[in-house]
Amino acid sequence: MKLAVLVSGRGSNLQALIDACKADDFPAEIVLVLSNKADAYGLERAKEAGIPTAVLSHKDFEDRESFDEAMSEKITEAGAELVCLAGFMRLLSDGFVRQWRDRLINIHPSLLPAFKGLHVHERTIEEGARFSGCTVHFVRPAMDEGPIIIQAVVPVHPDDEPNDLAARILEQEHVVYPLAVKYIAEGRVRVSAERVLIEDHELPGGALSNPAN
Ligand code: GRF
């Protein structure tokens, strides 16, 4: 399956996807890395891996719709079948989301539907949540909403600063994002009544508590 990955910054999730795609038996390849920021480090990672890149600055467009249309064109031209948002810091127009419906996924550093939006880790710690994690989901017009494909859970530690929690979660992001792509590329993922069904996957055993004893 051909992927387009959209980034605005550091691109560590992009790197996880690049690394996953290197395995011979991984059923996907990245055909385009697109950024709205010319200085996004993700673009360097793509170049290093020999992946075509494109930069479209939203500042060069009159409105969100025309920017998104230009993105869609680039993605289509590249032959991408699945669009992966990986730290892409722009809201998408309804038209774009509709056009790529069920072919557009995002990763968010919380256990959605909790803690949508920005400053996730600050808010998680402030609320005293004992667990957080990350979510890969299909994108719908409302921000950080849409059918959930996979989640990973991490504990929140009593002395966590937002950065500590972010780093603990990021490590899991790099595991679950490629896994979600793999499931989709293998044709095992279906959206039914806005819930995701995945063929043949293992259920985790047991339960977690925090504190653990
Ligand atoms: C990640 O935490 C991701 O969950 C969020 O933005 C961050 C992007 O990080 N959507 P990176 O650019 O992939 O390193």
C-alpha cells in the first residue's frame, strides 16, 4: 500500500514508519512526505531515506480549502492510497477529510476520546490521571475524533513532568503507528457503524492498575 505522510516538525513518527517500511515483509511503502513547513526536520528524514518530498506553505493559499486541494493533488499525483498524519499541525477542511474518508489516519498522544487537542500531557497530569497513552484513529472533521484503530497505554508517574510523559508515550507511538498501517495495508481493517473491526488480532491479557499494589 502506498502511503503519503504529512508532517510539520520533528517527524519521529515518520521515522518509525520509514524504518518499518524497510522490512521486506512490511506491506506498505512511503511514496510522499508532505510538509506545510519548509524547515520541518521530517523532510530531512525523508530525503535521507530517498523518499520524494513536497512543501506547500499554507501562507501561499487564500484559504484552507484551496491549500487542502493542493495537498490532495500532490497526494493523488504520488499515487498514495493512505494518508498518515504524523505531527501535521494544520486543521483539515471538511472537503479534504471527506475525500480521504477511511483512508486518512492520525496519531494523538492521549487515550482518546480523553484529552483531545493541545497541551495534552499538562492536562493529563493536572487531572491526576493514572494512565495515558496514544491513539491511532481514522480522521473525521472534528479534531482528534474518529474511529479508533489501536491504542497503547502507559502509566503516569507521580513525579512526571509533561516531557517525561510525552517521551514515555512517544516510544509507544513508534510501535503502534506502524502496526496500524500494517493492519490497514493487509486489508484487515474495516469501519462499521463508526467502529473499527480488525480481523485476526490478539487481545492483551489481564488488566493494569496504577498504583500496581
Ligand atoms: C506526536 O506526539 C503525535 O502524537 C502528535 O504530534 C507529535 C508528533 O511528533 N500528533 P513527531 O513529529 O512524529 O516526532
